[in-house]
Amino acid sequence: MSDPDTWTSYEEASSWLNHDPAFCVHEDNGLVLLDVDCCFSRMKELSPVASELLSHLSGAYAEVSRSGYGLHIVARGVLPPGYRHVVRVGGFARDRKQPQVEAYHDRKFLRITGDCIQNRDRIGECQPGLDWLYRTLLKPLATPMREPVAAPCLPDDAVLRALQRVKGFSELYERGARPGDDHSALDWRLICLIVEYGTRDAEQVADIFRGSALYRPSGKGASYVQNTVAKALRYKGAMEVAA
């Protein structure tokens, strides 16, 4: 959906509603999509990896994909920046296609089949399960987060001085986004750094972010920064509980 060459008119897009229903996960709707390929055998046995995913994501929506051999899982929650979107796993290879798990939280289009399994026809909150997924399967690209280097109630300039010592902060804060960058992903990464290493005060996090080169006063809705900060704080709290 990020490629303008694939865009079309409203009338043509609406005509597809007469076919398979579909939806798109976006960072603002707080959903995570897992596309699990080749997880059903020819005898319709579920692979151990898929079974474990369903066990940890007990409140997630789950359906059989159009091929009949894959699985779509949709859960409410967030994933932090730095995770691998595609991971090879065990399963049942088929027609040159290998078993793998794809994970998305933003800008991913999905055609729904409605062929739900295990009576999973509702999308529920699954943050603890998503935290487990991030730690064990998606193999974070970034180094594990450390303890904050600044206390929560310091003035903004003191928090900023502490954050300047954090690897990667200055580049995001001062440089901003470049053509071709995923601007929303950079926003999320910077806000997570502020929450992790600077302050847990939502207003202060938002104020520091608005002082960065990434901030776009007219780029998103008025609530975008507040919603992103709230998600980062929820994620940090869930990670601490899980630990």
C-alpha cells in the first residue's frame, strides 16, 4: 500500500468488496498481523510452531489462509522497532514455499477468508504473547534495552543531555527522516528511546519528541504523538511485567 503504482480509484477499490473482504493493519489501529506460511500438513495437522503461537496468543483472531495451508493471526498490541519481519521456522514445505512467519504492525494489506479455527473469531488483547514472540522468535535486531540513564522528573534539558549519550538518539533527533525512510517507524524508535532512557512522563516524552527533526506539525492528526507515546509507555510496562 506504500507504492503509488498500486493505488486505484475509490470505485474500483469498492468493487472488490463484492469479492473477499479485506483490511489493513496500520500503526494507528494497534493491531499486529502474523502470516504463518506452510503450517498445515496435507492431513491438516498444525505445525508445532503454529500451535505454540496460538497458545501464547490466546485472545487473537485466527483463520486459515486462502491456500488452505497457512494461517493468519491478528492480535491487539504493539511490537517494538528492530524486529525481523520474516523468520524461517519449522513446518511443512510445499511447492517450493518454505515455512515462515511474517510479522507486521503497519501498512500491511490482508484478504480475509473468515475460515476461523478454534472459535477464534474475535481480535483480543495479546501484549504478553507479542512480547514473548518478540523475544523468542522475531530475534530483535537491536541490542537489549538497558536501564534508563535519566530519572523521570528531571527538566527537559537535563533529560536531553542524558539522551545524547544514548547510541542512535542524536542521529534520529537531529537528522530526522530522509527520502525513502519509513517516517512512522523512525518516530516510534525515537519515542521508545526517550521512554526507555529518559522519562516515563507522557507529556515530557511528547514535548521532547516535538523538539526533534522528526516532528511533523501538519504531517499527521493532532493525536498522533500522544497515541504513539501512549503505545510506547504501554509496551515498556508490558515488557517489565513479562520480565
